[in-house]
Amino acid sequence: MADWVAGFQSLLGFEEILYLSLGIAIGLFVGVLPGIGGTTALVLLTPFTFSLEPVQAFALAAGIMGSTSMGGVVTAILLNTPGQTANAVTCLDGFPLAQQGKAGYAIGAAASSNALGGMIGIISLLAIMPLAGQLVMAFGPPEFFLLAVLGLVLVATTARGRMFRALITTAFGLALATVGFSDVTGQERFTFGNEYLWDGVHLAPALIGLFAVAEMVQLTVKGGSVAKAGAPAAITGMFDGLMASIRNWGTLLRGSVIGTVVGIIPGIGGTVASFLSYGITVQSAKDPETFGKGNIKGIIATEAAINAKDGSMLIPTLAFGIPGSAEMAVFMTILVLHGMQPGPLMMMQNQVEIYGLIWALTAACVISAAVGIFLARPLAKLTRIDVQLLAPVIIAVGFVGSYAIDLSIENVLITAIFGVIGYVMIKFDYPRLPLVIAIVLGGIAERNFHQSMMMSDGDLSMFLGRAVSVVLLVSIALSLLAPNLKPLRRAAAMRRAAGGERFKRKIGG
Amino acid sequence: MKSLWGVPFYRYLPAAILLVAAIVYFVTSLGYNPDARLFPLLIGATLLALLPLDLVAISRTSIGDKIRVWFNPADATPDEKDEEEERPLKRHVQALLFVFLLIALMYLCGILAAIPIYVASSVRFLGGRSWPIALIMAVSVGLSCYVLFTVALQTDLYPGILFN
């Protein structure tokens, strides 16, 4: 308790507040820019943190980590362009709401679920901390493989009415994930002699192409503005949006729990958290057909999960020295720069700094949501701008952002190629999201599948001999069957009703 | 427009191109060592199974209808397509050509020179705005990119092969 208070007090200095505010401002700013994520911002600022006190450095890092998601929400809802990979799911219901003139409602809901989800994640972090070890140890390669498969299946089944094509794009994404050096054998695959492809298909440039460029090209072809003609111009319903996450507290809580659990598992990340949360929310909803057309629960579930994972992601990083994501890997570098070695020893020796970090992350979640709401009105006006003026700006900034990720002109080419692929997918009705998630999860799935096979000498039955594996297998089976069960039941009910009618006619006749 | 099994020919193109790519992918993966090719072969085989079915599912035939219903749960009606009229092919090609113009300019003249040229030409010719608006937009976006990336983020933007 004393450490908790001391951690809070350590943040109250002028400079600490200044660096936290700076981190939040940077996080919101880079979050809005498609392709430049929190990881890039952290990497760029790492050398700068060396001259700061540890708590100041943590305040800066926490500010960035806790606010990028909120920045990404704004572009995801207003422009259908996710600022962060994880925000891609927010587009599904956020953009349709913006098109209906309900951008304020969507941003309000996203902000409140972002803040509340973040806080629930941090409370979970404090509660789970003592049990973290056992939980992480329960996940071996077979569980990681099955978790990746579950993520893929959920994504495919949430593409309602296009499940077949979602499976195709998932397989296409998995194929793209095999490009580059094999993690298992070190062999170069599908690079055709191109050095740039050694590291595989670079995700960030591909995402900018698939979402930002493809969407802007489509808008250019259509003309008009992002918001559909006839939609009310005023940004109203912000307060309703804020309250929506409280009214839908079940969705909020479920999203936060999913985000927390996924965050604990290293290497999975916010994208899976958001997809899982969205998929489960759609599958458990009474009105699944409304998702993807502007259902506020889709935004609440996604945003709560994204921010909840930020807190829990610290568990493997701080307790075991296992970074849960690229962002956490960079953050670990900052810890080491300040003489702290993440692991069990740090948990005992640096309690004040850890609690200071947790407080900073909490503050970042809440402040960035408030600032996001404050900025939403002017930013929402973006949807009223003629796309012929807006699209060239987004396309240009997207391409420069793609280059700036690692100063590679090949990134620009990848963005262009994926821009064309994305545009063709829009025009021919192939869902794009399964492609992205498959690229993200492909490497994880392959690596863990091989490790599982090595553990069991190629015996597939090992997946049935582990409790967590069995739970995951059952979840996969249910996810595949669930979308088909409802129509089957409905068809059976219709058959029964038709049979009854025939019977009545027979008796009447 | 030529049609095949009740559907315009061009509707089959993406699946057909993807099928060719899947064949190349499958054949290429056969050349890798057994551990490295296991996953690609599984993926390739899946694509080779799914894509012909997709080609049939596109068609307006009884088998195509069955595949569509079987693989897409009956309660899930496809997302409502945009009811807006389909734009002429020329418009799609123009929009994509401008993106390629940007890439070519970036590669040749560098990023900072390419952006104003792209923005000005896009606003003027695709957007149909006047030259003054196009030029104001071009200068604003070019300057913003310079301040953001070169000054604030200290990023050395690509100078282009002509000026490198």
C-alpha cells in the first residue's frame, strides 16, 4: 500500500506531469497518423529518455502507450483509416456510424470505453500480479498455436455472409505470412532473391495500403464527402456515446476481460484482443446482422479490449522479462537504460517505479479520452470535407508515413501494391480484415505448431492431452459451428411450421 | 460485356488471378526443405481447394447457389452493396493511375518534391478544382510533411534517384 501511494506521489512533480502530458500529446498525434504507431514514437524517443529520471521516462512512455489507441479511434471512425492496427476493428462499426452522421456518438462511446477499459485492465493488473506466473506458464507452444487458430477462425466467422471469402483471404494472409526467413529452419522462402522481403511482408506499410490508400481511392472514385449526403452535419450525441459504454456494461466488461487475458499472453497483442472481443460480441449478440453497419457495441467491445490489454501486457514484461509486443520490447529497452532488469527481482526492488508506471498509464487512459472528446468536434468536421481535397492529403501522408517507418522506399511500393489489392477487395467484395489478422498471426501459428510437433515427436494427439489446449479446441469448434447453428435451428423451426400447416390443411381437407 | 454462366467475365478475374498465384505458391513451396515447406503446403492446398469453389460460387448456376448457401450461413445476408451507381471504368483507372504517379515521382524526384506535384495535379485534374486551390493545397501539404517528418521527427526523406 505504501509503495502504491509512493508511486502516485512520484508522479506529482511538475516535470513528471509535463512528461506525462507530452507523452499523451505525442501518443494522440502519432495515433491519428496512419502507419506511425506508438512503437515508432517510443523507438524515436528512447535515446531522449536516457537523460531523464526513471519516473519521468516511464511517465513519457506510459503517456504514449496509453493514448495512441484514442488517437487511432478518431481516424478509424471518421475516415475508415485505422491509426493503429488494433483500431482496424473499430472501423467496422465506427465508420458506418460516421456515415450516418453519428460520429460524435461513436467517438464518445469509444472514448469512454477506452478509458473505462484501460482502468479495468489496470485494476486487473493489480489483482492478477500475484497469479501472473501460473497463468503465463499454462501457455506452451500448443496453446499459442491454438490461440492463433482461434483468432483466425473468429475473424473468418465474423465476416457475416462472406465467411467463405473470409476463409480465402485468411489463407491468402497466411501465405503472405510465410514470406521471408522461416523462423523454424532459417530458410529463405518466397523472397525471389529480394533482400527487403527477408523480414517478410512489412505489416505497417501493408496496412496503410489496404486501409488508407484503398479507402481513399474508393472515395475519389465515388466523389462527395466521407459522411454520406443527407447525414446531419452537427456532431451530436457525444454525451449519449459516453453513456453508451455504461449502459452496455456487459459488453464493456467482457471486452476488458478479453483484453486483459490476451495482454498477459506474450506475442499476441492488441490486434488479436480487438478481433477476439469483437468476434465474441458479434457471436453472442441477439442482433448479429446489425454489426458492421453501425452497432455501438462493436466499438465498445473493441476499444475496451484494446486499452485493457495495455495494463495486463506489463505483467509478462515486468514479471518475466518477456515483452508482450513490439511496444513492450522497446519499453524494456527504456527500463534497461535506466538500470532496471525486468524480471522477478525488479518486482521486489522497484515497486515504487512500477506503481508510478501503473498510475501514469491510468492517467494517460483517462486524459487522452478526455482530450480525444475535446478534439472530436473539430476533427469530425473532416468527414464533411470534399474527398477530392481530403484523399490526396491522406494518400500523401500515408505514403510518407510508410517510408518513415524504417526509411525504406520499398515500403512505399508495398503500400501501393496493397492499396491496389485492398481496392480490388473492396470492389469484388472480399473482406480485408481476415487478411491482416492472418499476416499478424501466421508467424505465431507456424512457429508454435512446429515447436509443438517437436515436443510431441509429431504426435497431434498432444493437443488433446493438455487442459488449456482442450478449452481452446472446444472454443474453435464452437466458433465454427455457432454461425451455422442459428440458421439450422431457424430452418428446422420453419420446416416444423410448414409441416404443421400441411397437417392442418390435411385435416381440414 | 461478355459473360460466363450468367455473370460478367470480369467478376471471375480476382479469384482466377489468385488461383494462378496459389498454384505458383504451392509449386514454389515444394522446393523447400520438409520443415520449411510444411506450413506453406498446407496453406497452398487450402487455397487450391477453396479458390475453384469460389469461382463456381460466383456463377449464377445451381451449383454456385448451393456453394454460396452452404459456406455462408443462411441468416447472414451479404452486406448491402452500395446502392450508388457503378462509376465508369475510366474513373477507377484514373484514380489508381494518380497513386502510381505519386510512387513514380517519389522514386524519381524524391518525397518532398513528389508530394506537392501529386497533390496539385490530383486536386486539379481528379477533383476538378481551380489551379489556385490546387496550388494552395500542394504547398500546405508539402510544407506540413516537411515540418512533421524532417523537422519534428528528424527523418531523412527519400531524395529520389535523380537528386541522390
